[in-house]
Amino acid sequence: MAVSYKAPVKDVIFAFDVLDSYNILKKIERFSDFSPEIAVPAIEECAKFAEEVLAPINSVGDTHGATFKDGKVIMPPGFLEAYDKFKKAGWASMSLPYEIGGGGMPYTLSGGTLEILCAANMSFVLGPGLSIGAISGINFNASETQKDKYLPKLVSGDWTGTMNLSEPQSGSDLNHITTKAEPQEDGTYKITGTKIWIGSGEHDLAENIIHLVLARTPGSPEGSKGISMFIVPKILVNDDNTLGKKNNVHCISIEEKLGIHGSPTCVMEYKNSTGFLIGEENSGLNYMFTTINEARIRAGGHGLACTTGALQGAAQYARDRVQGRPVGMSKEDAKNSTIIDHADVRRMLMTIKSYSDAMRYMMYDNQMMLDFSYFGDEDTKDFGEERCGILTPISKAWISDLSVELTSMAIQVYGGMGYVEETGIAQYFRDARIAPIYAGTNGIQALDLIFRKISLNDGNTVNELFEDIEEITKQLMDNNGFKNLGEILSNHLTQLKEITNLLNIKLIEGDLTHASGVATPYLKMFGQVLGGYYMGKAALTAQKQTTDKDSEFYNDKITLSKFYIEQLLPLASGYEQSIKSDIDVLFNINSGNF
Amino acid sequence: MAVSYKAPVKDVIFAFDVLDSYNILKKIERFSDFSPEIAVPAIEECAKFAEEVLAPINSVGDTHGATFKDGKVIMPPGFLEAYDKFKKAGWASMSLPYEIGGGGMPYTLSGGTLEILCAANMSFVLGPGLSIGAISGINFNASETQKDKYLPKLVSGDWTGTMNLSEPQSGSDLNHITTKAEPQEDGTYKITGTKIWIGSGEHDLAENIIHLVLARTPGSPEGSKGISMFIVPKILVNDDNTLGKKNNVHCISIEEKLGIHGSPTCVMEYKNSTGFLIGEENSGLNYMFTTINEARIRAGGHGLACTTGALQGAAQYARDRVQGRPVGMSKEDAKNSTIIDHADVRRMLMTIKSYSDAMRYMMYDNQMMLDFSYFGDEDTKDFGEERCGILTPISKAWISDLSVELTSMAIQVYGGMGYVEETGIAQYFRDARIAPIYAGTNGIQALDLIFRKISLNDGNTVNELFEDIEEITKQLMDNNGFKNLGEILSNHLTQLKEITNLLNIKLIEGDLTHASGVATPYLKMFGQVLGGYYMGKAALTAQKQTTDKDSEFYNDKITLSKFYIEQLLPLASGYEQSIKSDIDVLFNINSGNF
């Protein structure tokens, strides 16, 4: 009964144009030949794979779920076969550097493949996503010997990887990790402790699982400066790279969750498990941060994917469902009419679709900046890192928050049928709900933005972004068709800049509590304006690309930009008052009285 | 692991004060002795019942669910015993008129009991709620003989009732109902057709179920003017009021839903089932509308209940969970600190709690207006009907939409634990998601507001409401402590009035499409301002009632009003632009292109 997934190939390709990706990525030597000739077939191939292999087992993953028995995790029916195809097709490693056996494609491109694969089956895609985190953790920080030992099989997907950060008493705040790592005479460590929220910590898809585990060595400093990172394989790897004996690592339970049922969330128990130190002792948190940015951008991608997946279902249902007579339509015309002709249903679909576009451009741009931060030259690397730094908390939180709202709206389009699990639309809503939580809650993203990112590079980073937005407002205002859009965007940009200045002054004055109290509405306001920037770019790009043949597609893009800037962007103003308000009010109620 | 429910007795009682219920209800003769001496013990008793009997089986209802086997619906473990107690305690019939055996309490009071009972166990309460609909349907429209036959057992709860409106092709739009009713020589009718979304259509809680079924008699006019209402008992009732033979009425399946698992949603099959006409033929839709208002207000109540229930969980978790150091707090102080000391977590809790208050006042006021519409004298009945008319779509849609957002926020307070079903917080989120759908989707509420309600009584109804809001802005502005609040509320009221005038002009000009396209943002804006009105009243009431003994409670209420008016009310402005915008944009994209 669920709508079969059809990847929005043309929209994805258009996003690369909006971001001028082919030209901009030429600044990175290894991507100098990246072009539509590479991107389009890759996206088309990905679409085919997602539609034919992953989408058909999405609902199975949800209803059946991963199951836990006698210490083993059994993945849902069909996942093993699909993983085999996924691995062989190289989707797992598409954007990993070719030096370690990856596909060497830009992260920009894998923004598109992530969206498509994940919209088809988010639970399935989460596991390989975590492997990417482990691979980056090893690739950026481990020794050559370690890289040689673990990377080839991780990159090929024959093994998978995990990130083991949280413990029961230590989730958002990793300072209080207590897992112990005792050095042994042979240079290895014995790891002991319990780790929670370990995505794909145990499963039956691959022959080995390489855990990256944060732990403390004896006598290490308190807090975050005393955390080290260890490689703890499920099965130890011999010097000749064959598999050796089983390590003492166990999954002791999996969580029963609201969604992503096909992705096992494990409690992992380490008891004198053999671990191998990565890099230096006490540098584990820094190593972890090299991978967390990627994970945050991906979490935004998950939100985007749930939204665009849900949009398809809602649009299809609205096209099919005959019900009621649209206001102002004659009885005769109404006979061939479905609920998509109702203005209020249209508003819901337009809202989901234009937000989807804004989210897509934002997330792919963030990925493009990741490309620069990883592979840029001296001139462009810093820019990439900084721009990526400021975009990441916004894209992660803004997109993932919206994805809950928009998948909920998709349910509403279905009416009563949306509440019935059989239609599959509720799964998107349940799956989407994790994205605001993992990879750092959205509250943490907001604090990151306000305390670390707007002051980056003495504020130049955020100002450069504002200048880019301003440039788009000018182009819109200079354009007869878009003058109005430019003015609206400009007004909201001005408001955002004023608010940013006000916050900067408060921060300089040392009023940290104010900043922490208004961080969330500030991020929401910033996201809404940033979305306007991308939608402005999209309108300008669509106008340039319109040809007689394809005018409908591009006109639609202009319509979506118009709708966003005229009707959704203004919601940004609603946050201004919150941000300016006295925040003492937050603490005027005793905590027992809530 | 789930937090045990503790009813917010003091908040509920305070709401009656904010609405000046005891004085205002004196205008209705039958409620002239309604007083705190009646209300307080009733709410306390209700709290005890909800906490001790209903809350303990809330999670059972969710995880076990109602099950369907061989045409029978088996309710979750514990529901039967609880229903027996519920019935005996009289909660089912508290606000039904004493003339038919009800408790004769005002609906105002049952706003409070609905909130409490439903926050403890929404799935459980839905069934008896539907009985109330059937009872009203019979009580207002059926013959004396029919009333005598069915009402006593329905009111006592020995039997339950249902409303059978929707069919597969006819949900939001009841014009296309095809269920047939063929008159028989003995004056009865043979009913044949399939009905869907029938809450508690079958279950094992009561010995009989009285279905009210909409159907068409032969030769009846097309559309809504040809629909009649029938009583179709599961077991026929003999003339001596004993149970007779089984009627040919069958539940053929129940839906697997996102939430409210303890409430069976049935597909009912009628095949030459014996039915009894209520009132006149072809008047069924009018009869139905006499009960639908109640159902809509209750749907808002469900949203309120999910929100206040979720708030408790989130607040308790935030008080218990040790994690991170609040910005600006010393390491030493942070040792005894939990996440409730983080400004961003506070913002979430303050948002949920102040919206909860606004929602509560709005919903109870709506119930109070229902009291007037049912039991008022000539002078007050019309006012009650009209005010109830305008409040109902707003309270239903604004509250139920918000309840999804706020229960989602409650999950966010829990972080990762919020996503784990075990904590119980996700159940509130899943349960809440139905309220924007049933009893008329929120889109339909918005159309009702804009097309039928703002023009009620030549616009005097809405203007009287605006005058009431204006009166509160004046009282706030005249009050030294609340001057600022009065100004903010006044500005937003002015904006709402301007927008309302603009819409009226468009409507007079015949631009119905514009109105239908902006109905939802208009309702949201109206709800946000109306919430400000109630929060203003609450601040004024709290200030008057503050005594040395109870100052903390009342100061908290003032703080919540301040937070709402300063920080949440301004979101109303964000909708202005949408409502003013050209809505052609909604139809510029071909439906195939979404």
C-alpha cells in the first residue's frame, strides 16, 4: 500500500547547479574533472539502486526490525542480500579518498546519494554511515600500520565500523566517560566499560566489526583532556591480516525505539577487551571531532531524506484521493478533482516541497565545504573548514527539526490514512524523529553556533556568509522578476545581522547565560534566512537555465523559491522578540514546579 | 521506567479562576451553585482515579494494544477492570444532564477531568468519549421512546456508543456516503454498507454497543441533504429493555496505527442490519453536527492532555539527569546540577508549560461556552453558541497541532532516552498525532473558521471576542507590572484585526480561493493571539490571588504569562506575510510535478 520510492534525480542534479558545484570544485585539484558527465550517471545509478534494492525492504525493516537473541543481532529479512549488493556497487565508499580504496568522488556528490539512499531506506543506510565515521577516525589519526590493517576491509565494506562514545552517565557531555584502558606489556590495552547508543554495534552483515572506543588510561587528566581513542575489533586481526580469535566484546541488548527499527542500537560491554591506541594518549576527543562534523552533516541529510521521501507519498496520495469539492470549483469540474486541488492541501505540499529544496541546497553546500576542508589547497582549505564550521550546526539542527514538522505535515495530507502504519508515511515521521537527537542534540548545535561559530575567525566567517547572502539579495533586486524576493530577503538579512551584533555585544560583555538561553531561536532564525539565500540562488539559477524544452521544471523551481521567500522566510521575524527578550524569565520558576 | 502520572490539580483549579467560571456559570440556572466546594473535590477525586487506575495501564495499552480475532476485539489487559471502576465512579457521565441520569456537572468542569483522565491514559478515555457523542446524538434528536430505550444504559456506561460517519470513499466529505437504509414494513430499516474509522466499534468492555450510523434511504436527495441517522444496536433491545437477538453488525478488522493502540479503530460491516431512524429522514447530517462540536473540543482536550502528560515526564527527567555544566556555572555548583539548569532545556520546559497553560484556558473556556449553548437561557444561549462556534475550530486545531510539536519537544528534553519507547515519552508523541486528524482535520477547522465563523452574526461574534481581548490589553496596560505585556498583546491584536478585515473584504469580493489558501496560517495566527489573551487574563488573576502563603504558585503563573506574551506570542507575526501573499503561487505547479 505504501507508495514506491522514485528518486528525485532532476532535483538533485539541479542542486549541484544551484551551488555552481562543477565550477567551484575545480578549485580542488582532485575534483578538477568533476562534471555533469560524472555526476548525472552516478545519481541515476544510485536512484536505480535505491528504488530497486533498498526501497522494497524499507517497510520490512520497520515492521520486522533488527532482533536480539543470545548476544547476536539478526538484521531484518533482505538486509543481508541488500548489503552485499550495496558493498559491491561501492555506495559505501563512494566519497572516500581513492588513496585508501574509496571512489574518490566529492562529498558534494554524496550529499545527493545520501539523500536518495536514505529516503529509500534510512535504517539500512545508517550502518554504513557509521563505518564512514570509523574510517575517517582511523584515516585521519591512526598509524600507517593500523591503516593498512583496518582500512582496506572497512572501505570495501567487508567489515563495518562503529563509534563508541556515550556511556550511561555520559552522553551529550563526554567529560565523564569512565571506560578504562589499561596498558599491557605488549603495547595493547585492556578495555573495560559499558557503551550505549552504539549504532550497528552488532549485526550479521559483515564478518568483522571495528569499534572505535573512547576510554581513559590510568592516571589520565580528569575531564575531556584525559580521553583516548582505541581500535577494538570484534574479531582480532592477525599480522597477515587474516581474522584471528574473538575479542571479548559483547552486545548485551538493543533498544526498542520509536523508529529506525532496522538499525540496531546496541549496548556494548567491554571486559578486558583487547584495544589498540590510536595516535597519542589523551587526544581521543580531538580525534573524535574530526569525524563528528561529517556525522552532523549526515544527520541533516537524514532529515532531508525523510522529508523528500514523505513528500512523494503525500503528493501521490493527494493526486489519487477523491474527496470534497475545492472551494470555488464547479460541481462538474470537481468530478475529476482530487484533494491536490484543495488550496489547503496545496499549501502543505508547497511547504514540504519548498523546504525540501532549501534543505537540499543547504546540506549539499555543507558537504561541498567539507570537500574543501579535506582536500582544498592552502588557500581554500581554511575557508572550507570555517564555512563548514558555521554551516554544520545550522544545517544539522534546522533541517532535522523541520523534518519532524514536515513528515508530520505529510501525515496530515493523508488524513486518517496517515495514522495507519500500512501506508508507510508514519514510518518517515518516526524515523525522522531521531535526527534532532543524535550526533549532538539540536540544543548542542545551537550552543555550538552561538559560542564557537559566530566568533570564528574574529567574526569574519559569519560576515563572509552574510556578504554572500547580500550578494544574492542584490542579484535578486537587480532582476526585474525577483525584485520583491530580493527585498524580503534583504530585510530579513538585516534583521539577522542586527541580532548577531546584539549577541556579539552580549558575549563580549560576558553575558553567556543570555546567549545560551536564546541559542535555539537564534539558530532557527539563522536557518530560515540561510534557506532564503539558497532559494534565492535557486531562482536565479533556474531563470538562467530555462530553455523552451525544460521550462516547466525551471518555472516550478522559481515558484518554489517565491513561495519560500514570500511565505516561509518571514517566520524568521517571529524569533526576533525571543532573542531580544530578557531571559531571566527562564529561571524564575523553581525546578520542582514544572 | 516511565514517570508515574501526577495530575496538575492546582493548575486545573486555577484555570477555573482565570476564566471566572464560578461567577460566569451562575448565569446558568442549573449551575448556580457551582463553586470551588464542588469543583475542587471533584478534580481531586478525578486525579486520584487517573493516577491510581488509569495511568498504570497506559503503557500496557500501548505495547499490548487492542487485538482482533475471529470478529472479536479484545481490549488490553486491565482495561476491563478499569472500565468497570470508571463506570461506577461516574466519570463517563459527569457532565451529562441530570435529566437523563448524568452527573449534571458543567462541561467547564469536565474540561478539567478530560485533561486529567486523558493525560493518564488517552486510549482508555477515547471510548467513553465516543459514547458521549452517541448520547448527545440521541438525546438531542431521537424520540422519547428511543431515549427511554437507549439512554439509561448508555449514560450508566453499561452500554457504549459509537458514531459511524466515514466510509472508504467518504471521510472529510460526507456527501458521498453510500450506506443504504431500506425501510421495512415494521418501521425499521435494513442498513447495508461499510463504515471505517469507527473508534470502539467493537470491544469486550460492555454488554452492548449502540451505533449511530449515517445512511441513505431510497430516493433520497444527492449529497448532504439525503443523509439520515440510524440507531443500529450490536444486540437488539427488546421492548422490556432486556437484550434480544444479535444484530447483523460485524467488525471486520481493526487498524494498526501510529498511536492510541489501546483504542480499537474498527472497520464495521452492516449487512441488512436492523436500524431505527432518528428524527426525520434526510436530517442526519444536522443531527450529527449537534455532536461534532463536542467531539472537536474534546480533540483539543486530547492534545492538551498529551502535552501536559509529556511535560511531567520531561520535567522529571530534566530534574534527574546529570549531564554537562550549565553555561556560566562554576564547576563546584555544577556538581549538584542537572540538565534542568541548562538554559536551553529550561527554554523547552518553559515553552511546553506556558503553551500548556494557554491551551488549558482556551479549551476549558470553549467547554464553558458549550455549557451556555446547551443550558443557557434565551439571553445567554445564543452568545454561548456563537462564541463556542468561533472558539471550537481554533481550540481544536491550534491545540492539537501544538501538541505534536510540544510532545516532540518533550522527547528532545530526554535526548536519546526520548527515542527509546521504554521511557513512555514517545507514546505521548504518537498518541498526540491523531488529534490534528480526527473530528475534522485541522485544515477543515481552518476553513470552518474563515468561511463560517468570522462572518457569524455579521461579524459581531468575532468582534465581540476582539473586544474581550482588547479589554484584557487595557487591564494589562493599566497595571504597572504588566504594561509591557499589554502593549505586545495590543500590537498583535491590531495585526489580527487588520488581517481579519482584509480577509472579510476578500470574502465580500468573492475571492474564496484566497481565503481557502490562507485559512491555515490565519488560524495559527488567531490561536497564537487568543493564547495571549488567556495568558494575559491568567497574569491578572494570579496577581489578584497572590497571598503570602501561595505566592510561589501565582508568581510562577505570572512568569509563564510573561514568557508566553514576550516570547511565543510574537510568532503570530510570522504568519502575516503568508496571509497577505498572493496565493496563486499555490497552483502554479502542475499536480504531477510535486
